[in-house]
Amino acid sequence: MDEQQNCPVCQGNRANAAPCGHCGWPQTPAAQLAWAQQLWTQQRQQQALTAQLAQMQAQLTAILARLPAMPEEDLEPMIAPEPPSTVDYGELRQLLQDQQWQAADWLTAELMIAWLKPSGVGKSAFLTEGELDRLPGRELRAINRLWLAASKGRFGLTVQKQKTFAFECNRLAIAQIWPELGSQLGWYRGDRWLTYAELDFSLNAPPGHLPVLGDGLIWFISGWGGSSHSFAALMSRVDKSGL
């Protein structure tokens, strides 16, 4: 029976008079030289292929950088259409088309609550920060499109997000710039927050002024001063929904 010993290359067990069954290391010096030459050739080929691939990737990156940006209207047919929403937005669409902004604001809030609480809107029905994080993206996109279309881009969740993100602060830091952001959106005037009744429900309002989403229904829970965290949660969810 052949004596067992460890292969000097891979340390695997092999018979004393046989090539290694793991890596193929032979016994005779001539065969070992041929084995090493073959391994060296394979390594050089692999290195050449890696360098060639890196060069091709660099060339492709340079070509793409020189190409003109494709217009958004040309990209739309390439994107799979989103399944239609099962929520009836007919009443909201009509209110917005009729520029009944305050009624549309309340109805938008009620719809958002109904997404997570089908039992309906009551005096205690409002959305917590955790619930705001679970608002369905498809429905957020649907109501945002309605608000943008009716106001010709003046009102909508994305307008509010753009105003918020312009401060380049994270979700936790929104509380620090809350009055300044409120001034930008027309909610804070002078040295005080406006009441819900004092808001401007017209197209004369600043961009992003609406929707506020009801008086205490969504994020405007404990008055303006204590609502920054809930508003930040809503803007975070809007951003994650691809708006």
C-alpha cells in the first residue's frame, strides 16, 4: 500500500508515488516543472483578461458620458406602467378641478387615513409617525399627481419635499429649521404659526402651501410647533415612494 504524505502545494493527503488528487502536483521534477509552467500561463491569461475587461468598462463609461441625455418622454414607454389604483379618487379629482382647495385638503387627509384605517375617520383618527412610514407609495403618487395637475405644479407633496430638502437637513434635523421651513411654505408668519382657518386656500398661496392634510388629522396633530417630527416622517415616506 502506498505511503500517505501531505502535498507540498495544497497540503492535501496523497499517495507517496502518485500525483496529488486535489491540485494535481506531480512526483517527478520534470512533471513538476511542466505543471508550474502551465499554472503560470493560466495566471498570465487571467491577468490579461482582467486588464482587458477593465479597459472595456472604461471605454463604455467614456462613451456613455458623451451621449446626450434621453428625454423623459422617450423613457416613458420603456417603464412598465403601474397597476391602476383600486381607490376611487373621483371626488377628490372633482374638488381639485373646481379649486375647492380646503375641501380637497380634508378629503385627501381622510383618504390617507382610510388607507391604513378602513374603519373611517373619527375624532381620534389620526396617523402616528409609525403609520406615516407605512403609507402606500402608489396611493401617495396618485394624490400627488392630482394636486400637481389641478394647481399647475403649485401644490403637492413633491413641492413640499423640494422645499424641505432644499435645507439639506436630515429627518431628525427638520425640527431645527421648522419655523424657517414654515415661512417658506406660508404656514409661519412674523413670529407665530397660522391657525388652520388662517391658511390661504387659493392659488395665491406660496408654492407647497397645500395640502396641509386637515386640522389635526395627519401630521398637524398638536399644533404647528409639535408637528415637525410627523411632517418629517411624511416627507421621508414621500421620498422613499419615488415622488
